[in-house]
Amino acid sequence: MTVLLTGPTGFVGQALCARMVQDKIHVCAAVRSPVTVLTDIENTVVGDIDGATDWQAALRGITAVIHLAARVHVMNDKAQNPLAEFRRVNVQGTLNLAQQAAVAGVQRLVYVSSVKVNGESTLLGQAFCESDAPNPQDAYAISKHEAELGLRKLAAQTGLEVVIIRPPLVYGPGVKANFAALMHAVQKGWPLPLGAVHNLRSLVALDNLVDFILTSTIHSQAANQTFLISDGQDLSTSDLVRGLAQAAGVSARLISIPVGVLHWAACLLKRGDAVDRLSSNLQLNIAKAQAVLGWKPPVSVQEGLLRAVRGNA
């Protein structure tokens, strides 16, 4: 098997490259410029990814494509029309790649989407599943959903096998943004006003996501399926803080402040969205991945948090 990987220099892409090299899977990295060429594996420069990208050379001899590259959330987005920019890369770029892959005789395309296609939150104990009606609520999620629809239509027309994966927040060595900030605060021993947050959220360790991507690339029963995945153990935000503290060998300094008060204070500071994410529920049902593919997360939450802390030290 020869696999073309897009987005090989990203958080997930680097870990996936390392795993495929370890497993002796022949991987070709599609990079945007010669500056980003990776060592020790085959590289093909494809330029910017959109509806006009020429994939012909990159797809020569390829058995499967794993498509990670995407326009992701942009803080303080300066684009005049953010949705159009998301569509240019995430919809037009994805479908252009898939169309050319089908023509080139590629057997399977694995598309890493997002649970945000399902929505932003769940009721406690009512986890998202693959059969739920999509409810994308921002430009990024809308573009991911539109790409999924286009891929399914293309699969039906061409015979290209498409696998869609919708992960929640991914954490692990090298994680950035809010998760990294939370780890830093815990390691520094800062008191956090999250002791009264008893929500439940699904997360996925980087190694678990990588393992599932590879499983869905080679498993015959994954063809033309959509999967939600997670670590299989949901955590409250306060439990997450305790888990990070244990992994870092420090004490968790949690202060119990009613969630309503947290929201009020956050809104005054114009950080209401951050508190919403920390206090809301977002649960995923991974029963389909387990039943159809026989997949079990190889890394526990505790081990995943330990690897994340050690990898970001």
C-alpha cells in the first residue's frame, strides 16, 4: 500500500507520518512548498490546496489518500468573507482532490472532518452518533459538512471508497491553543475556578486518533462509512484538570465557583465563549467504530494525558 498524506506538517500529520514510517507503510507527503519538505519520506510539492490544485503527479501510484489538510479556525479572521475562504480550501480543495483521486484509480480516501458537523454541544448523557442530523454552526463546521456531502456523492458516482472521521478535541504532544494553556496553568499551580464544573466531554488522544485513521485506511468494512471517535471515557472539566495535575506530578488547585457566576464574570470580560466550552457537554458515542471495525482506543485517558504533559514540557 502507498498512502498520500495531506497536511503532514500539522499536529496530527506529524504523528501520523511517524506511525506510518514505524509500521513500514509507504507514505508520500503532499507539501505546499519546498520549504516544508519532510526528511526520510517521499515528498511531493502541490502548492496551495483549492479547487485548482493539480494532484496528478502526487497521485501516481497511490493506493489510498488520507486528507488532513484544511483551513481551520482562524483567530481574528481578517477575511472579508470567512465562509468563502473555508469553502475554497475545505470544500473545493477536498472535492478537487477526490475527483482527481478517483480518475487516478485510488481505492480509498480517508477524510478527517470534525464533530462540529454534528453540533457544538449535547445534553448530558445524550451523546452524538453518526445517524444524528448534522447541525454545523460556524463557517468551519459548515465547510466540513459540505465537503462530506460532496464526498459521499462522488463516492456513489465513481466507486472511490470514502471514509469520514469526526473527532472531537485532539490532545497530545505538541498540542496548542486552549488545551496547552490549560496544561500550563495546571503545571504552574495556578488556582482555577473550575471545581464546580461537572459536565462531560469526549476527547481523543493523538495516538488514538492516529490509530483509528490507519485502521479506517486498511479495514475493508470502513468503506463509505462515517465514524465518531473518542477515548471512550468522557471527562468533566474539573476531572480533566485533576488528570493533568496527576500527569504533571502537581496538586490540582480547583476553586468551586457556581457555573452561572463564571458565565457572568466571563461575559464581563468578553470571554463567554471560552466558559461555554469549558462548562458545556459534548459527548460522542463510539459504538459504531467498535462494532463495525472492532476498534478499541489503544491508549487510556491517563496515558494520553501523561504523554501530552511530557510532550509539552
